[in-house]
Amino acid sequence: MLASILKLHPILFRKPEPIQDNSTDDRWKWFKGCLGALDGTYIKVNVAAIDKPRYRTRKNEIATNVLGVCTPNMQFIYVLPGWEGSAADGRILRDAISRRNGLNVPQGCYYLCDAGYTNGEGFLAPYRARNCIERCFGILKARWVILREKSFYPVKTQCRLISACCLLHNFIRSEMPIDPIESDYTEDSRHIEEINEVEMIRHCEPSSAWTEWRDKLAEDMFTSWAHPHIESRVKLLKRQYNALSKMLNIGSGFGWNEEEKCLTTPKDVFDDWVRSHPTAAGLRNKSFSFFDDFVHIFGKERATGIAAETTTDAVEHIDVEDNAFIDALLEEEGEISKFGVAYRETAKEIKDITALLKKEAEGNDRRMSIFTEIMKIEGLPTDEMLTAGEYISKDAHKAFVRISVTETVLLLLVIMTLKLANARDETNKNQDVVLALYDALNTRDVETVHRILAPDIEWWFHGPPTYQFMMRLLTEASSDHHSFRFEVDPLSVTTFGSTVIVEGCDHKRSISWVHAWTLTAGGIITQVREYFNTSLTVTRLGSSVQSPPFNYDSSSAAEITPVRCVSVWESRFSNRVGKSVPGLVLAI
């Protein structure tokens, strides 16, 4: 389970986003380009006795110093647990940015940090970011009890548990609109913050009390540590401390009396040790009251960071450990070998699921980035933006995975331009077919009419039956209405894809007509709609532009989707016939 959670780190860790110039957040709008805040925190761990000096903190606790980086909304970007508690914060940060899977800070961006870090490029210090990263650590420890006390897992597992808790923290905060732990922590910590505010020095003024305290301190220091002997005294104490540390780290035969602050060991064991380590002479049963203080002073030099591990490193190490474990099981016989096969299959399924989730998340982010770039293009009509979005949501975007977002947008625009050019060619072709039909009707070219019209052409008419002129022409039926001669000279031709709208009227402008032709891709007319003395409005159906042009979910297909009708054409001659005419709408 721990390995499964760690493998989701590419999805659960937040990607840093710099504060924009147009930010409206009262607390963060002053920090343009800021990615978030970072700091270190101590989390208690259980380590071997030989390692305790390296893990001992300045508060005399055995803990790991965890570097945490979070966003302004308190979600983790990066976590590096495993460094010994004696290690300085600045040293851990230098290690984090130099790792192969380390902390990345883009040029021009920075993180806020406190005075424990160097004020340099990428890191703005000193800045007390307690309202962000320290509150994030507080919520993390309040949520997970295992982080408040040391556990008895191996130190590597304990550090991986810290990373897993940070990942689950992000998941909870991204899924829950209100985090109850945050409310509780804010209320509980308010009193602490007030106390800290009271304890902070806000003014610098002369004080007789501080003058007396300073003079007394100087006198005590001079009395206890005479100037000529201070340097040699420090060297002696450091030499004695190192000798004691070596004996205590060996463990076998050596012990420490906490009350007397001295080394305890049998005389024969001590004498054997002194023969090879003469600097330890005289330290048996001798009080060394400064030992704990020297752990903080000199123990820091012994921190190695050997247990520090990012989530990416942890996943790589887990894979190696799993493979070694599976190989060992497969070498056995009987049920143990079967267990190894099952374990290997389960591990493979977890890896495949993680890879699928990561690929899907990256695909969604990339599609959104591409569409955002398209939205920035000036002069690009909304319809073409939506067309580009629909194209991105299809499988065609998979061909652009290895090129940049900008190059992808340019390539999409080229494809769209070619598609629009093809559409215009098809439009011109359909319009030419309809105009050829009118010429054939005027010249009584029956062969051309039969070649253009489908044998089972559909016909629809609106108006008095005696004025069904186009159908009579197409069927060569005689007209009983001899007072009007139908003129087939189009005055207006408009094309919308496979639909061609033609409008005309007689020379007296007393009668108007509209024909709506539908053609196939091969240029065959399959339908005609004839309107006589009718005010016609043509609309195009389409989904609301407020909805995203992609991320279609088939499970929601049954839901009612709001539809908008855009008017694209209106008849011009129907209002000139000198009388009121009915109105109709044709949706295409």
C-alpha cells in the first residue's frame, strides 16, 4: 500500500504556479513570480543507538529534519525527508536542488523562506512564512498521529511514511472544499501566534537591566574561561567528546550514566581500548557534563543525509527491492514460489495503473495548455476556437506529444487552415452544382437535371398549392396557374456546407421565393425545400460556448444539454412584396 501511494506522486504533488501580475489575493499579490514557501520541520523517528547523535536535534529529540515546499493554498510541491536532525536547514536545501530528482526553481521565480536559508536567486529570505508552510506542517501533523510520535519501523520506512502522508494530505485538500483539520489548527494556533507576537522585540531602546545582565555575563565568562586558555580548552573538550562518541557508538561493553554524565565500562575493556585509542585515557567514570551540548555543536559535522530520499527516489528503490524480493521467492519451491508469481503480477498491475493515471493527467494538462494558447490568439473567431478544441479532444493530439505547446498550436492552426480551405472548396463546389441546375432548368437541359438530382429527391413546400413552381419544373408537370410565369433567375445564393440557400422574386417584386437545397459529398441534390412568399430565417444549432470544447464524458450523454440557435441568414425580398407574409425558421 505504501509503495502504491508513493507511485502516485506525479499526480498528487502540486505543480508550482507563480503569482501572476493580476493576482487579487491581498496576502500574495505583492510577491509576483512567487511559487510558494519552504521550511524544515522535525519529525520524530526511531533509529539505532549508534545513529542517535546524528539525529539529535537542538531540542534534544531524535528526529529527521524534513524539507517541505508548499503552494500558497497549503498543498505540498516537494518533500525531502531523511536528513538527520542535526543537519542545518541550508545544507538540506542545497542537497535538494542538486539532486537528480530534486527541487526545481525556474528562472525568474522564487520561494519564500526564513532566516535559516540563504537569501539568493530563487529563495527570498528572511521571510517568516509561518502562515503558509508552518501551518501546512501543523495541519499535516494534526491529521496524521503517526507523525507526532516515533514509530518502530526502519528509518527508511518511517521517512517514506512521511512522504505518503504529504501525498494523502494533498489529495484530501484537493477533494474537500473545507478542511476541518485546518479550522481546528487555526483556532488552536491562534493563541500561540499571539504569544509569539508578544515575545517579539519591536523597539530598540537603551535598558539599564540589559546593561547589568551584559556586564555580569562578561564577568562570568572571563572568570570561568580565561582568555589565554579558551582556545586550548575548546580543543581539549572536542577531543574528549570525539573519544567518548567513538566508544558509545561501538556499544558493546560501553555505557553512559545519564545522571553522573560519565562513561561506564569494565576496567579491562577500557584498558584494551586505550591501547589503540590513547586520546580516551582518563575518561572512564569521569564526569563530562557538556556532552549533550557538544552533540549539538560537533554532532552536526557528522550528518551525512544518507537516508534522505525523495518520492521519485523511493519509487525507484522500491522497484529494485521488489524485484530482489520476487527473485528470492521464485527461487523457492512449492507455495512460496506461487506467492512470488502472484506478488509479481500484483506489482505489475499497480505499475500499469499508475502509468495510466499519470498519462491521463498529463494529457488533460497538455490539452488545457494548448487550448489556453489558442484562446490568446487575437482575431480568431469563437467558432474556430471551439473547432480547435474539439480537434484537440480527439485522437489527433497524440501525434503532437513530443513537441512544445507553441509548436502544437501552430501545427493545429495549419491543419485548421487546410480544413477551412477544403470546406471552402466544398462550399464553392455545392454552389456551382445548384447554379448549374438553374441553368439546366432555363435551357430545358433534361440530361443535366437528371444527372444532378437524386432519383428519390425529397421535397417540402410552404405556400399555396397553386404556386408549387419548382416541383412542377422538376417533374415536368403542367401548371394550371397561367397568370404567373415562374422566373428561375437567382438573386441571392448563400452556402452553408452541404446546404445551399437561393432566393429570388419576379420582376414586379410581387412574389418572392426561397429554395433550400441539400447536397451529398458527391454533388448530388437529395432534398429541396421551397418557400413561397415566406420570411425565412436560417439558424445553425450548436452547444453553448460556455461549456468546455472537450473532456466529453459518455456517462453524462443522457443529460439535457443547453442548446443555442445562431441566426446565420434571413430572406431579403419577402418584405418587399407589399403585404404581410408568414415567417418560418430552418435549422441546419
